[in-house]
Amino acid sequence: MNAPAAPIGPPMWLLAEVTYRCPLHCVFCYNPVDFARHEDELSTDDWLRVLHEGRELGAVQCGFSGGEPLLRDDLEVLIAEARRLGYYTNLITSGVGLTEARLDAFKAAGLDHIQLSFQDSSREINDFLTHTRTFELKQRVGEMIKARGWPMVMNVVIHRLNIEHIGRIIEMADALGAEYLELANAQYYSWALLNRDQLMPSREQLRRAEAVTDEWKARLAERMRILFVVPDYHEGKPKKCMNGWGNVFLTVTPDGTAQPCHTARMLPGLDFPNVQEHSLRHVWFESEGFNHYRGTGWMKEPCASCEDKEKDYGGCRCQAYLLAADPDAADPVCPKSPHHEHVAAALEQAETAAPSTKPLIFRDPKESRRLCGQD
Amino acid sequence: MDGTPRLGHGFRFQWEPAQSCHVLLYPEGMIRLNQSAGEILARCDGNRDIAAIVADLEQAFASPGLRPEVEAFLTMAIGKRWLRLDAPTP
């Protein structure tokens, strides 16, 4: 085990993934592909204790996500406690199932911020782009959010199937009264990796999308802030994943497994603690899972002698495992990686004009069981 | 410069014992504040106008002539939407 050289600071973010249940079937979902194997959920009392322990460690931001967090009946109880403890509370939701009564309960609980995500399948893109059901749902929910004084923050995942419509998407977000819009290019983990051939845009598509976004940024500067998140495959630069392993984020998954990011459970040979057995203090400071990739001591070449190693910490461990079958390797997104060919090949594939003939795999429990061989 | 500053939409200001400083929290983010920024923002409660904030700071720190420093900070903070400035009541 590699002991980190620098003292470990407190976590800033507690991410409560309260459930993997979800009414949607997004093809780019970052929940684990085998989520159906992890159906257990922490009790209300366990979550309350986790919130308390996280705040004691010094976490200031608390995110409630999933799955669809609205499916937890106790969400307002958890939000109220988080707010009372002094967290800034963020709810990340698709808005599906959100009612006036529920929003009133969240307001009374002191919820600080709602991020309304635009979930989609190819069907829903069409819905959205043609002003039908999805648009109406978002409009209704958006109005309910604004009426209660919350800022209107929207997130849309961008990929090959909607990237050509990015101007239209921004226009729609403006019509919905969005004050912040995050256009996040799909990252290729979990379900998005299964569907990568269908989802990855070409360089030209990406270039055009950025140009269109820049035009809209200038036009809407007074009323909307737009953030365009470039996919790291195209950028050719490893990202400082999660702002450093065990550095800022502490994620607790629905069954209580604590991880430095929401996908780290896939990494082989790492033992992530469960909050039902360990305090968050132990999880953050002492557990093998959180210490293993802290700092730079675990690195091998080309990272170990790289001048950027403190900047990007070798990129993403999950991406290294998924593409190079080695979680200790340099992130293959980096041109210095001996496995960069995998990324280059995927990018080349995306340059071909022909649409992929592979069917999209939609995120649902049945597919999940099939994919992990339980069906 | 005149008027009554209050926190911007979606921002929250609080003392963080774990970091021994005031912070400004907003959707998915945090700004750590130095002592003087913290002292100014602590007084931007939507009740005190700029003149009252300056007077209060000058008294608390027994230091006259703080108005330029306060105005510079408020201008920056309004530009970043940390604060809104309500027009002075006639």
C-alpha cells in the first residue's frame, strides 16, 4: 500500500447516491452496469448518521442523486437534516414524479438547489426537440422550481445522437428559464461505454457544437451561464479525475459502500468499506480503498516521471482499468500512455460517417442482470 | 456607490469551523473567504446600507477610511453575483 505523502484534508463533498432505482433508461447512465446486483438500500437512520459524520469531517456540499432520488420516500427527511447540519444541499433529479407537494416539502426542509437533468433516450430527444411530452414535463417542473425561488439549473448530456441539435437544446433551455446550463459530453463509463460506438461524436461534430455554443453564450450572456464540458477522449489530456482520488469527494452508494467516486466499485482488488460497518472518519482517513490511489506514490511509468503528475494524478483509474485492463496504468486518454491506441481507435471509429448498426443498450434492471450473467 | 447589498440568488454565507474561515456556498461550489471579505459579507444582511456597513467596520476595527476598500470588494462581489445591490430608498 502506498502511503500518501501529504496530510489528508477533509472531504468537501458528500455524495449520497440514495437509490439505483430509476424510472428512466438512459443509454449513457454512469451507474454500475451490474447495479441490479446491489439492490439493498441504507435505512433512513443509516443515512442520517452518514450525513452527521460527513459534516463532522468538514464536508460542506451534499448532493442527493441516484438513480432517481425522488423514489426515496424519506428524501425530505434527509434533506432537512443535511440542511440543519449546515451542508449546502443539492438535489440532482430528472424531475420525473416531482409534484407541487413534494417541492413544498423540500422547500420547508431548506433545500438549497435543484439540478434538473435532461435524461434521454433517442425517443426522448425527439420528444424534447419537438416540444412534446418531455418538454412539457420540464416546463412544468421548471416553473414549479422557479416559483419557489430556486435557481434554475439544467444539465444535458451531449452525445452523437443529440449533438447536431445543440443550438435547439440551448434555445429550449432558455425557453424553460434556465439560468445555468451544463452541456456535458458523455463520459465513457458503465452504460455509456457499452454504447460508445453509437454515442461518440466525430471531431467535426464536436467542433461545430462548440462553435454554436459559443454563439449562444454571447447572445444569452445576460441571462444564462453555459458550461460546455469537452469529452476527455477528444481533448487528448487526462482529467484530474474527481479532483484527485480521496481528495474532495466521498460517495456513498445505495447499499452503503463508500467510494472515492461513483464508478470506483468496478476496480479489482480494492476493498471499499461499508458505512454500516465503519465510520466515515475511518472510511476517509484509514480505509485501503480511499488511501490506495491518493497522491502519486502508486504510479508507474510513464506517470511516475511525468512533469504533469501533480496536475492530473495520472487521469482516471476507472478509465485505465476499462481501456488498459490495469487500474495502475496511465489513463489511456493521455498520448503518453502505451495504451493510447485504444482511445485513438475509438476516435477514428467516430470519424466514420456510417451510423453504428449495433442496437443501443438501455439501462434497466433486466439488462443489468443479463450483463452480469444472472439471467 | 449607494444602496443595500444582500446575498445573491442561491448563495449562502457561513463560518466553517473545519476550515477556520468564512465561506460562500453556491450550487455545487464553495469560495473560501479571507478575513476582510468575511467581515464585509457578514454585514451584507439586506438590512444595512453601504454607509452603515462601512461605519460598522470602521468602528469594529477602530480603523477609519475603509470606504474605498469596501466599495472595491462590493463591486467585485456584485460582478460575480455573490451580492445584489438593492437601490437606496428615496
